[in-house]
Amino acid sequence: MNNTGITRPVDNLGRVVIPVEIRNQLEIKEKDKILFLTEGKDIILRKHQQECIFCGKQKELIDFKEQKICKKCYEEIKGGFINEEEMP
Ligand SMILES: [Zn+2]
């Protein structure tokens, strides 16, 4: 874990600004989601990567019933067929 040496105050609503240097480095943009993890007394902020709920792919995601699915899985579902050879 890197100690950046950067500190930021917590405001009266509990908000903390993520320093622009870190946002740029990790390509965190407005509206991106941040996942909060804790480990002992540490708080770890992680850029939340959206991924397909079926295959885990992180690109070409579509909102489907409040979940993220990739185009490929969406096309499979839309096709409405089940490949019987792949069934358990
Ligand atoms: Zn998928």
C-alpha cells in the first residue's frame, strides 16, 4: 500500500474529497462509484468496476432489470434459446 502523504479534512456531512492527483491516476470520473472496504482501522477506497453479472466482462455493459450485463449475454438472453449441450 502506498502512503501518498496527502490528507483531506472530513466535512460536517462526512464527505472527503479524493485528491485530483489520485482521481487522475486511477481515472476516477464524476459519477463513478467508489467501493468502501475496511481493514482494521484502515478504510480502503476502490474504484467500483461494473461487470456483467453472468460472465464478469467489464466492457459494453447494458442496464438490464437494475443489473449490468454485457452485450453478448444480453444477445443470448434476447435470443431466448438454451443450448441443451451446455446444461448440467
Ligand atoms: Zn456477460
